[in-house]
Amino acid sequence: MLSNLYMDYNATTPCDKEVVDAMLPYFYEDFGNPSSSHHPYGWLAKSAVEDATTSIAKALGVSEHSLIYTSGATESINMVLKGVLRKMRHLGSHMITTKAAHKAVLDTCAYLKDDGLEVTYLGVDSKGLVSLDDLQKALRPDTILVSLLYANNETGVIQPLAEIAELVHANGSLLFSDTTQALGKVDLNDVLQQADYACFSGHKIYGPKGIGLLYCRNNDGYDALPSFIQGGGQQKGQRGGTINTPLIVGMAKAIALVNEGLEQESKRLLRLQAQLEKGLLDIELAMSNSTSEQRLPNTVNISFPYVDGASLLSALGAKLAVSNGSACNSASVEPSHVLLAMGVERSLAYASLRFSLGRYTTSEDVEKAITLVANEVLKQREHNILWERRPTS
Ligand code: PLP
């Protein structure tokens, strides 16, 4: 185990020991294929998957038929966007999302351009919220899908889904909401009655990597998505391939655990979030990029003017695991597209850090993190001539 502080729970979480314990038998003695219908190995695996599905459906307050297992939220997003376009093309090929959407949505939209998808990218305000007015204006008779990130992974901002769903459905369009970051942090029961599609990921909730869910509210009817991966007919033909029993069992256990302690854990996280935010905002000129009232209880996003975010991140890296939410590639490091969409100045977007707290974060950890960041920001500014020359009132 690494000794540095981990505050990057929105990137991924460690697997809970109870989750690993629940999965283990399905790697060893109960290794059967759930589709093997002629012997007890298959029966056992099938029944484990059925029990897991029942448990997940109960925890989420949805029907078992509405759940499709995928490899993660990215695949679920691909399945919705590609599936709705394929299925609803006769009604139109226009979709709406926002400039602050997750890359999995933005990249899939870009890919589908060649297939005739037309996308309207709505802006967001300085809190990261979409305007209902803008949404209303963007809706067209040929709008087949609106895709809105419920809780943003970089800022934690939560969109007003009830109002959004009303507008979208009044237009006869379908609503997909990416709920990946919200599961286990806020109650989702209402949201899952408002959205037609939603997605989840095991590794964001102390479950295993490589497993996710697509929720399709009306999977027996109008909203059912066409086959995404062909072969084998598994999952009612919607996603072929041998069903991954251990990961599904792990996902079910992880969901049960986050659900069990949801209220208490949210309150605990809120206290830590407030402590962290206060401490970081005490650093001179620091400002928060997460100011919406409705937001996740674990996410803090702060800009530190006169500091280079990449240098800050790498200087902190050995002691504190945080993120800058930026998309890195070999040629360049881009500032967060989410912060840019919110109107944060480019230089400030570069100088921003995202802290995401989780199950194993303590108040002492938060204090240590504040001290580490404050010292490092100070150190970086000492070497920045612009800091010396900053305007003072
Ligand atoms: N959607 C959101 C909001 C996320 O935060 C992530 C993870 O970064 C994803 C989708 C993709 O999840 P996965 O890693 O399961 O593909």
C-alpha cells in the first residue's frame, strides 16, 4: 500500500474487502458459465447473477429488467448514444448535451457525426448548471435524445433533473443522465424515475473495475436499445458475451454496501468537504469552482492563481493523490474543458486541482492535505515573478 494521501476517489476507489470476499468463490469453485443450462456449475452461476440483479434492482428501486451489465460507464454511454440514434433515426438525428459533458459522451458524439448525428452543445453557467431556458430553445421536433451529466466528476455540481426531464419528455425526447459519480453519494431513487437511461460503474463505488451497468427504465418497451455487442444472445440479446459472474456479484455487493451507509456517509463526507474547502480557501487568492448549492458531498475544486497546476500536481504527487481533471496527451496538457465551459479563465483552469474524498478519508488526512497544498502553493509562488508583481489593493 502506498503511503501518500489518496483524495482522488472520483477517479477510482479501492475494492472493499467484503466485495472481494463475495467475488472470490466465483473465480474458484463456482466458476461456471451462467449460460450453461445443463449442469450445476452453470445453475449456480446463473442463480448468483440472478440474486445479484435482484439485489441491485432493490437497492436502486428499479425493475430487474431495466438493468444491463456492461464493462463500465463508458460502454453504457456508448450503448445509449449509439443505440438511440440507431433505433430512433426515423424520428430524427438531433441530440443535445453540454460543453461540460464527460469525455465519454463528447467523444461518442464526435464519432457519431459521421453517422449523421447532429449535436447541440449547451453552455453552462459559472456554477456549471445548464439553463432550462437554453434547453427549451434547443429542443426540436427531431431531438431524439438529451444527454445530461447528473453529477459532474470534476466539480460535483448536480443538475436539476426533475425540471430537465419535464421539458425533455414534453418534447417527446428521451433523457439519458450519467449518474456514475452520484451513486453511493446521493439518493438516486427519484432520478431513476425521471431519466429514461442512466449509467453506473463498479470501480467508483468500491467495487471492481471492468463492470458497469446501463439502466433503461422501460427496457421491455419503447426505450429498449438494440443489440450492442452481437453473439451468444446473452442479456436478452442486447449485449452478447459470457456474463461475468464474479464482477456482477462484486458490483451487487458494492452497491448494497454504499446504499446501506448512504445517509451517514454523505453527512460525514459533507463535514470533511467543508473542512477541506475552508482550509484551502484560506490560501491567499484561492477560489472555488464548485459553488452550486446542489453538489456531491465529496468533491472540492479550487483554483490557485499564480501557480502552474501541472507543477503543483507533480510536486504534490508523492504525498497527495489529487487530480486536475485535465485531458493529457503526449503533445499537450489541456486545461479542464469543464472549467472552461463554466467560463473559468484559461490560466486559472490550468491552476486548478480537484480533490475527491471517500470512505477512507479522515479529518486528519484533510488537515495534512491542507498543509501540504498551502506549503506547495507558497513555494511555487516564491518562484513566480508575476506573484511578486501582482496587483495589491
Ligand atoms: N462518467 C463519469 C461521470 C465518470 O466520472 C466516469 C469515470 O471517469 C465515466 C463516465 C467512465 O466510467 P468508466 O471508467 O466506468 O468507463
